[in-house]
Amino acid sequence: MTDSSPLLSVEQLHVAIRNDHGISRDMVSGVSFTVAAGETLGLVGESGCGKSLTAMSILGLLPRPQAGISGGQVRYRGEDLAGASRQRLRTLRSAEIAVIFQDPMTALNPVHTIGRQVEEVLRLHFPGLKAGDRRQRVLTLLEDVGIPAAAERVNAYPHQLSGGMRQRVMIAIALAGEPKLLIADEPTTALDVTIQAQIISLLISLQQQRGMGMLFITHDLALVAQLADRIAVMYAGKIVEQQPAEQLFASPRHPYTKGLLAALPAAAEQPKTRLAAMTGQVPGIDQMPTGCRFANRCPHADDLCLNTDPALESFTDGAAVACHHWKKLND
Amino acid sequence: MINPLLKVEDLTLHFPQSQGFLQPKRLLRAVDGVSFSIQPGETLGLVGESGCGKSSLGKALLNLHRPTSGRVLFRGENIAGLSDREKRPLRRKMQIIFQDPSESLNSRHTVGTIIEEPLIIHRLGDHRSRQARVNELLDMVGLPASAADKYPHEFSGGQRQRIGIARAIALKPELLVCDEAVSALDVSVQAQILNLLLDIQQELSLSMLFISHDISVVQHMSDRIAVMYLGRLLEVAGASSVTGKPRHPYTRALMDSVPKIGSSPVERAPLSGDLPSPMAIPTGCRFAARCPHRTELCTREEPALIADPNTAHQTACHHWREIIATTASAV
């Protein structure tokens, strides 16, 4: 816990998407969290839970005009981003907040060398830097992210590199502006597990060196366990539970979190035995219930759950849970 | 010893790659001398990183790619290189399911037609008995009979995989190849499908080749596991031996790279570098370039996959005994 105000603070964020019939629906529905400097918050959830929309809304990258922030606040060091101009957001994105996506191929420019793409960020941020120093800085950055033979690779085009190398280039570009906040949205999901291990250890060491705040978004519980200080679990557009990382895995409180952990093959006591699978599916966006959104899959749901949506309640141990019955269930 | 259901002997699958006009063609050696067997009712897991040839191997078994050389013995009969007509009676006994069920299901046919199709092709039963069989299959995979009249797009990803499984087991196969069958699914749905596969395997005494990049899933589903690297098997043994007491340095790095809840974060990635190109396979051991234990012998001579006479644990490494002896004390 730090005394200073958080780097990023998201309060009661709502993100709406308009469908083909012109009807707007909240895909993210009242999400709140903070990220402090030097801290990693893991945002975990299954596909469609709204975790990536949350990330994109922070950066002003929501696809317009279909999607937009429909309520709440996003504050970066106290500054309101939800109401910020595009110009201001662009400045922040290049100077303060950096982002890494799952697929570096779509984020890199295929017609420029990787060296030029890193250099462009430096040119933007450090206009006073001389050309020679800038090129030297490009090399240092590529070496920092573990690209072997950086002096040769600097002239390579993205398609000439492997997926792991491209993701390293993305990280080098993200770090070039010396950001204070890094948003990583499934940055290793497309990579093989040995390459994933390389990228994760790289992110951990770079974060420690630079004291960046990090928002790490993933569907992979075991992965987020490797690097998050705190973890927020999203389900159907809402945060259902948030806890310090170790505490979450040791004593999950929300039935959804428990269900997710129990459904992992690694949680099975015996191989080739049935897993503790959750029944049913996430309700569709047009069938969101008035009560708890997990109620239709929850083994403990009662009338209260079906009728009243539980609020996210915070506790002194750093946990927050949105479940009417969690206490009873954990006794 | 029981006769294996499937025995693969020195199978190769090479794809000539055009380099451009007047350039000599190069060979992509996707599968390069692979031998293994699967017993009746057994699941062999096949793990490896992208591009290692595991999917090509699965397809070559079913003749979806015609093997370049080697033998595939199904109940003792060689099926490699048979014409479509010749292999048809055997194809009933071998089925495959893929990662993305929406791509392998014809979107213009109803689910009932899709599941009935293999029965029609193999001229089994009359219309009425086929309808009864379709209902029976839907029930087996946990879908309501009303699903028969709907189209694939009306179902979720998990349900579509159920449809794919129903079609695959329509002809009562003896071998089911699962090629990344649950990789596109969220954890909660993945557990449901894994349970379904385990149930069906027991009910039909199926043998399975379970191909996946996800080691925790393979570990849960398999009796034995084969580890593939650049077109070759490097290690084959009982599932708990491969994941718990791996012998090959590559398998060990692979297992160490898998993030696990409760384990400390990876401080240093276990493996550096990328998979070499399958068009430029090095001489000697294929893993030597990335192996921290390589010697001159490794770069000169390719190690054969040799079985430990006591345990039947197969390893393709010149030095695994010394490596285990020296690193065991360090751990």
C-alpha cells in the first residue's frame, strides 16, 4: 500500500457498445480499480467479460462510433481521461502510458524497419536528442528487451522476425518513451510457452528497474499468478472479486473465482478424471439478469441472488467481493 | 503384450517449398522420422511448440496429408499412401476433431444433417435409423434433440465443439485424433469438453492421440506423452514421468516454462532463442542450438530415441544421464 495517490484510478467505468439495430448495451458495467506506481494489477476473465474494452477505454482506443465510455471516470495521476481530447490522449499514449497487445503483427508497421519504428517514438519524445544519440538509444532499447544481434536486426522488417522477437520489438517501442504506466493486454497469448517465459521474465525485470505501474490483462490464471501484486477477476462486465494475488489463490471468495480455479486441469487430483467444470454459460448481453450475473451458473444461488445484484464490498485485508453469500460459503 | 491399435514407423512428411522462379525448391521437413504406437483404449498426448510438426503428424496419420515415407499400421494393416477409395473402410475407424469447430462445420447445413452426413457417406442404415442415431449422438454429447434443426452459428464455441465431437463419433471410431480440440475455449467451457471426451473415451473404449500446446491439458488427458521438436520425437514416456521427471533437456525447459499457480515466478527464462526453421534443420541434435548442455558430439550426431530397458522411458539425448546427475544436486 502506498500513501501517494494512485497512478491510474478507474471509478465506476461503464463502456457501451451499439449493436446493428442501434441499441446500446453496457459491456463494462461499473468497474473500479487502481494501479499504483511500481505495482502490477492483473485483470483476469474469460472472453467477452469486458477486460480488453476496459483497457481500450483507458487509452481512448475504443472503436468509434460503436463503442464509448457511457459512465464513470478514468483518472491518470488525477487527470480525467474519459473527458480528455483526442490530442491530449495521443500525447499521453506516447509519453506516459504505453500499451502492448496480443498480436504484434497488427501493431507494427510492416513497411518500416523495426529500428525506424523505435526511433520514431524517441524522436517524438526527446526532440532534443541528436540523430547519432538517438540511434544509439534504439540499439540499447533493443538490447534491453533481449533481441540478439540488435545491430543487425535494427534494419529488419517485422515479417522477418519470429513472433517472440516481434513482441520484444513491441515492448521496446512501448518502453522507448519511458512510460510510467504499461498496459499489457494478453501480451503472450499468441506465443509458445518457452517464449512466454522469456517475455514474462523480461517484463518483470523491466518493471522493477523502472518502477512502472502495470495493468496486465489475461485469461490465464497461472500466468497472472507469476507477476501480479493484486488480481481483479471480471465476469460479464463486472469485477466480482479483487484480492492480493497470493491471498486470491489461497482463499478465493467468489464462487466464480473458485469455479475457475477448480476447473483448471492442474487442479485435478488424478489425471483422466472428470474436472470440476462449471455448468452453463455466461448470459448473453441481451439477457443480462437483474440479479447477480453469475447466478445461473452458481451452485449456491437463491432468490436473493436472482433478484438483487450484489455490490462489490471491500474489506480491510485488501479484498473486495461481490457476492451475497461469500461469508457463509467460506465458513 | 497386446497388439497396438496404431503403430507408426519412421513416418516422414515433407513439403517442397517454392523459393521463387528458377530457384531450387527447398524441403519443409514437417515430420521427419517419427515412430510410436498407441494401445487400444490408450491416450497418447503429443506436445510441442508451434511449428514442431504435431498437427502435420496428426493429419498424416489419417492420410489428410499423404506421408512422404514410412508406415502407419492400423491393426497391423499399412494405411499410409492408400488411395481415398482404399482407405475408406479404415477412415470409419479413425476420426479427427480440430481446434475451431466453426470452420469444420458447414454453416449452411443443420446440425442434424452435419451429424448424419458421415452415416450417409458410409451408407449406414435407412433415414429413420439414422435420425435415431443422430438423436442418440446429440444426447451423448450433452445437446438437446432440438439442436438437430438449428444451424452451427446458433451455438456457442463450446457447443459447436460438442457438435464436432458428435460427428466424429457417429461412425464409432476406434481412434480419435484431437488436434488442439479445446485450445480456443475458455477455462470453464474447456473443462466441460474435456469431461465429455473422457466420458466418451470410456464409453466407446476409444484410443486417442491428443495434440495440444497446453501441457496441463495434455497431462490431464494422457496415459503417455510424446514431446515433439522440429519434426522429431525427443521423449516418450508415461504422462507423470514426462511432466514430473523429464529427462530430455528440452522437455525439462518446456516443463519449467509452464506457469503454475503457487510456484515462484520464473526469474530467468529456462530457454533462450527460438525454434529453428523446419526448412533449415541443423545436423546433429535438433535441439543443440538452444541446449545449454551441448557438446561437440551433439552438433555432429543426431541422437536416436532410445528406450530405457527398465522403464520403457524413451529419450533422444546423448547426455541425459549426466545432465540429470549433475543438475539434480544443484536443484
